Amino acid sequence: MTDNTKQTGLDRKLISLKEDYEVRDWTKSLNCTEEELRAAVKAVGNSAEKVREYLAKK
């Protein structure tokens, strides 16, 4: 995911697990643990929408 502040649209649609601050922000936003987030991304990919759906079913 880009750190370019002018391209924030993708930051809200795609989950990156490469940066600690992004993992922290996504876990807070999705109200899940880091382990749950990593498992969800592994299961359905890095689409924020798909990860939300996956976590909602659990």
C-alpha cells in the first residue's frame, strides 16, 4: 500500500499488513486482534470490504 498522502483512496479499500501502524489502525477500525486480522486477510485477501464481511461472520 502506498504511503503517498495524495492517494488515500486505496488505503481505505485495501489492507496492508506490512506496516505496524497500518495493522494497528485496521485492528482498531475493525475491532479485532492482529491475529484475527491476519487470518482474515489470508482467508479472503486484502480487500477491506471482504475482510469486514469475513470478520462479521465469526
